[in-house]
Amino acid sequence: MTERPILLLGAAGQVGGEALPLLGGLGTVVGLTRADLDLADAASIRSSVRRLNPRWIVNAAAYTAVDKAESDSRAAFAINGDAPGILGEEAHRIGAPVIHFSTDYVFSGDGNRPWTESDQTAPVNVYGATKLAGEQALAASGAAHLIFRTSWLFGAHGKNFLLTILKLAREREEVKIVDDQHGAPTWARSLGQLVAQCIARVEKDAILMRLTPTEAMKTIGGIYHACSAGETTWFGFASELVRIEQLARPERPLARLIPVPSTAYPTAAPRPLNSRLNCKKLSRTLGFEMPSWQNSTAQAMSELLPG
Ligand SMILES: NC(=O)c1ccc[n+]([C@@H]2O[C@H](COP(=O)([O-])OP(=O)(O)OC[C@H]3O[C@@H](n4cnc5c(N)ncnc54)[C@H](OP(=O)(O)O)[C@@H]3O)[C@@H](O)[C@H]2O)c1
């Protein structure tokens, strides 16, 4: 009998790119990009899942252009809102659990307490509304699932704040950075590790308890907050990046960073001011401790910087 693969969607994205080699240690992985499967095409989702018959589906693909989503909500809802439900329905048919990602942007951003999984959702922008719709569609699909809400992703590839700030700091004399949004920058690799560890754990439990992975997921399925430990602002994160870059290359002049309020940096999509996520459920239930944002940043930077 041929082994059923793990199907990874969004294999060229930040999280997908980190998850791909890690999942390889757990068996055959089929990593698909947008060119292989367009999540806006419901029929293609169904036919791909039926053809590949995966034992797990990891959906790291999403419409992540937060500002563009404001004027392109149809596409954003199709990819972020509808596709997870269709994936879930197909996964349910074949008994494959689904791992999916969501965002702190499902919350209003009010207050300063870290959000828990049971807090009231109230997205302030279209992207957040599409991601919330996706959570609900997956939950309603009947598939066993884990949804990891994360925040402020960065990595060595793709479009992210770390790469943007390093570029601007090298090119400009002065860079203004928002200092009133609070959250935790999270390394895409941490999420790749989380996904691989969860699959390994569920499959091991399933073997030990003579269950299917779907049955072994019964007690742990649902939503989890999964971001780095600690908190900062975008200005705090940028300051740390520039500090590390300056230590690595003392001879290179870097821009002066200037803290500004969100009101000084208007964007098409409003951003929540409080993006803090309480990740206690993740460590308590799944036994996974997310590293601090400072450690993750230092490690990611050490891969990016020479020496
Ligand atoms: N980035 C963040 O700060 C952040 C924060 C919180 C939560 N999240 C969530 O975390 C997850 C991973 O985010 P990420 O930063 O790794 O995303 P990413 O780097 O933007 O990667 C997303 C991938 O999805 C693909 N994609 C977009 N539209 C698609 C479509 N119609 N069909 C198939 N693939 C499509 C993209 O392909 P193209 O490159 O060809 O468009 C890209 O490779 C997502 O669910 C995201 O919503 C992200």
C-alpha cells in the first residue's frame, strides 16, 4: 500500500517554505504553490485533494496583502474565507486532519490584555474578516483541525517587516516606525516546527492508542494562539533589528529610527493596536513553548548576516 502524503498548500510562502523541509522528516510531502493549485478555484481544490488522498492537509496559503484586501475583498474572501471550508469538507471525506493558520487581526485591538482563544472576535479590516470567516468555515466542515492564530510573521524570504526594515535602514538616513501597535514578531520557522511537532505527536498517539489521527485529534482540536513569547511594538522590533545589524557590520551607516503613532502612517486597512496573543493554551495542551521574539530575531538574523 502506498503511503498517503502530507499535503502542504502555500509551499512557497513564509510558513510553507519553513514547514516543507521539516515535514519531509515525517514522510512524503506534496508541497503545492499557487501555480499548482489556485485556492480561489473550488473545483480544483476538490479534485486535487481527491487525487492526492493526503493523510494530513497543512494550509499555509492565504491572501496576505492586508491593505489590498480592502479593495479586493471578493478574492480575499474566496481564498481566506471559503477555501478553508472546502478543504475541510474534502479532508473530512477522507479522514485527514487539517492544520490551518489565522491571525490576531480577528480581534478588535482594544485594551492591552493579551487575547485568549475564547475572547470575542471583532475584526477591524477586511483581511481580518476573511480570516475569521475561514476559521468558521473550517470548524463547520466537520474535519478534525488545528487552527493556529499567529502575529507579525517574519523570515528570511518573502515580504515581511524584517527584510523591509533592513533594506530601508541601509538606504535611508531616517525611518519612521509605528510605536503604538503592540504584539509579538513571530519567526515563520517556529510555526513550521510547531506543525511538524503536532503531526508527529498526533500520529504517535494514534499508533499508541490504536486510533486514526482524526480520532486522536478529538481532545486537542480547535483554535490555538501561537506567537513568540514576549511583546514589543514595530518600533521596538525595528530597533532590535538595527541593533543586531549594527553589531554585525559596525562600519555600515544605518538610518535613525523615529517612533511615530499609527495616525502618522495611514494605511488602507486599519490595524489593531493590541495584537498581543495569550499562548498559554498552546503550551498547556500541546506542550509547545514558543521561543521569545528576541531569540527568534537573533537566530533569523544570524542566518541572514555574514560571519
Ligand atoms: N504574514 C503575517 O504577518 C501573518 C500574521 C498573522 C497570520 N498570518 C497567517 O499565517 C499564514 C501564513 O502566512 P505567510 O506570511 O507565510 O504568508 P505568505 O508568505 O504571504 O504566503 C502565502 C502563500 O499563499 C499563496 N497564495 C496566495 N493566494 C493563493 C491562491 N489563490 N491559491 C494558492 N496559493 C495562494 C501565496 O502565493 P503567491 O506568492 O503566488 O501569492 C504565498 O506563497 C496565513 O494563513 C496568514 O494569513 C500571517
